[in-house]
Amino acid sequence: MTTATESLKVIKDPSTLRELTAERLREGILTMHFRPNQRLVERDLCEQTGVSRTSVREALRHLESEGLVERRPNKGLYVTAITVDEARQIYEVRGALEPVLGRLFTQRATERDLNALAATLKKIDKAIAAKHVRGHVEALDDFYNVLLIGSGNEVARRFLQTLRVRITYLRSLTAAKADLARKRETLGLMREIVEAAGRRDGDKVARLCATFVERSAAFALQVLSAEPAPDAPSARA
């Protein structure tokens, strides 16, 4: 059986070692192997990944630029913990943009876009059945990527891409806490979006997208409110 530490091992390739290390550590954060507010100790990460301290340091620097890791003065590097207020602001941005982009998708999407959107539902359903949280999050990301690309608004898509990692992080937190009934309800709402888009019903897609964001925001804020604050006992010294 593969242990958590073994799953973080990096296959060494000098040309891409930093990227591979960053990818493994990013995966560790998004799958909650490393918890919010947990201190990241370079020595321990070297042991877990099997790479040099230089590679780990470069990878952490990259994750810091993505907002997944933060440096706290005189304390070191920690896994970023999105605050309730920051999450609220992210959902406010999503609530303003996604209904508009959903409406544009119904106007501009090709048949290929519509089929791709519908295909993501199967991936979500499969991930739910397998109880695979990371797969569930990836499928949710795929759904919104198709929606954004199909909307034809590249400026809005690029803007939301700047929040991509933090949105994925929030999805990882909530997907880990959501029960089966909630995940099925989420899938049902997404299926309604796909069906309305197929009918080119822009008004309904916009309403459903707004409902989706509001529902997601309420649950995420509930989950975050229960998370330990920075410097709580769970943070590793």
C-alpha cells in the first residue's frame, strides 16, 4: 500500500525538477495532505519528496507566487489559509461574472462546446461514485473551464484565471466536507445548466449560475468559519 509520504516522491529529471516538485507539493495542498495554516519545513519536505533543499525552496517560491503558500515574518512558510472575508470577496466576483459568462456561453457556444460541457458531468458523476475528492474538484474545474472558454470573452476568462488556484483551493476544502447528498444536488444543478444551455436559454443559465455561486459561497463560508485560525495548535511548529 502506498503511504502518504511515498505519494509525494518526485521522479527526478533535472530539466523539470522544480516543476515536478511544485506539482507534487501543490497536489499535497489541494488534497489537504498539507492543511491550511500548517508550517512547511524545508527539511521535512526534502525527506518526503526525495529532492534537494534547493529544488524544494524553488518550488515553494513558485507556490508562494500562486498564493498557495505564504511567508509569515519571523515564522517561516505556511500553507495559505483563505480567510472568510477573502472567500466572500472571491464569491462576490464570481457572482458578478459567471452569470454573464453563462449567458454569453448560450449565445456563442458551438456544438463541440455544448458536448464538452455535458461530458464533464460524467466525470463529476464518476468522481462522486468513487468518492475521489481530487477527481471531483478537477471535474468541477473542467466544467467551468469549458463554460468560460465557450463564452468567448477572453478578458473575463483571463481575469478569473488569476483566481484559478484560489478557487480550486476553495473547491478542495468544500469538496472534502460535502456529503453525498450535497454532491448529488450540485451535480443536478450543473445538469440543469447544461440542459438550459442546450436550449439556448440564456436567462435560465444566468439564473442557475447565480444560484450555483450563492449556494457554493454559503457552504464555503460555513466550512472556513470552522477552520482553525493562524497559529492554532494544529499548525506545525
